[in-house]
Amino acid sequence: GHFDGIQRVFFGSSLRFWLHRLLFLDALSYLSHGQLSLSLERMILVDIDDIFVGERGTRLRPDDVQALIATQRIIASMVPGFRFNLGFSGKFYQHREREENLGDDYLLRNVQEFNWFSHMWKHQQPHLYDNLTLLMSEMQLNYAFAKEHNIPTDSGYSISPHHSGVYPAHEILYIAWKKVWNVKVTSTEEYPHLRPARLRRGFIHRDIMVLPRQTCGLFTHTMYIDRYPGGRDKLDESIQGGELFQTIVYNPINIFMTHMSNYGSDRLALYTFQSVIKFLQCWTNLKLS
């Protein structure tokens, strides 16, 4: 702006290069004198749906639970207060082969290590119920299971399997959630629609806050790195400046959906979140909590 008083930042290439995206955000902030700025604060929650649910060979064994706790401690050293948030369906506790049943036991012996939320007793979809009493009785079974095994019941948070009944809102789900679990917050990918993720929004219904939920490239059947769609390079690309990295950069609050199966087998979720947090700390000044 030496000649005309108009300051500029020139980009010599597209914004496809991830580092240019960070520079673009900084340029917006600098040239607008802070009026077009994102705070450096980022809040992260990692939900683990389907605890105790899964086919033989996909569930956690004791060494997987040990790795989960160890990695949680490593992440907590980088992200103050970090704890995995475990969503449980009590009906499936101890329903497979011996090593996996021992894994269930090991989880419950370490209840205090994690945050917990109810994920429906039999992993059923609430929108299939049209009777409030019946739906509440199913929720009460999970509540009783939690009490029996010293799982905290006061998180005020719940997720329905497959995000069923959250949007479009199934009225009796919201009523039952309040009556049985005193739910105050849930989250979903579905409002107002799944894609594009950047347009997901939140809303409040029957005094329950529905927050946008994010994906991280890992789904129920994503268990082995050699079977990951696009291979390891594709996952690393998402972590190292790609979709997962940018999701955290652009969103002040991030609630990520993962599943129990992502923490067994090749433990892809542990690798993914530890790696992306290290990458964020290396290349940004974001303050993660």
C-alpha cells in the first residue's frame, strides 16, 4: 500500500495448498485490523459410540483398553482436560468371545478414566418407537446398567444410534431423554443435512441443544490401515493439512464421531487424533482444550 494506501496480500498460487489457507486466515485478520478474525481457542470432544456393541473380532481387548488409556494421557498432556467420551449400550456387555469380554471388564474397571454417555440399551433407533412408555423403559434399562457398574449418569449428554430421531425431531425421543437421563445436549451430522459438513448448524428443541457433529474419516468398518479407502496416504493427507486438520482450524467447537471398532484392530483412531493434534501444535498457534 505504499503508493495508494491500500494494503494487499498476494497469493502466487491457489488455496488448495493447506498452508495457504492458514496464511489466508491470517491475512484476513491482518488487513481487517482484527475485524475478520477467528479466535485461536479450539474445543475438541471425541465421542466413541457403540461401546460393548460389535461383531466378534471387532471389539476391544484388554490391551486395546490399555492403549486407549495411555494415548488419552498423551493427548491430555497436549490438550488440557482431554478425555474420551464413551457411549455405551449395556445389552451387549459380555456377549462375545473371551478376550473381548475381558476387554469389557477392563473398561468397567477403569470407568473413572473416561467420560460416559448413554447410547440406547440395545443400540436401537428411537424413531422406530411410537410409544413413550416403551421408549422410556428401554432407556431405563441402560440407566440401571450404568448404576450397577458405577458409570456416571449425570453427563447431560446423549447420542441416539444413527442419529435417529434427532432431526427431523421425533418428539417422544426428546421427552424420554429429559425424563430418564435429563439430557441437555446432543449432537448430529444431519442438520440441516449431511453434506457439505461446513454448513452443519445447531438448534434447540424442547430445551435440548443439538450441536453439529463432525466426522474424521473413520467409520464403523474402518479398522485396518491396509483397507482404508485410499490407503495410509489418504488418511495421512487428511491429518497433515487436509480435511481433518482444516475441520479443527475452521471450527471453534469440534465434536467428532468415532466408533469402538476404530480403537481395536489397528487402532486407527488413536493414531489419527494423536497425529492431528501434534500437527496442529507444530504448524499453528491454536489453543486446544
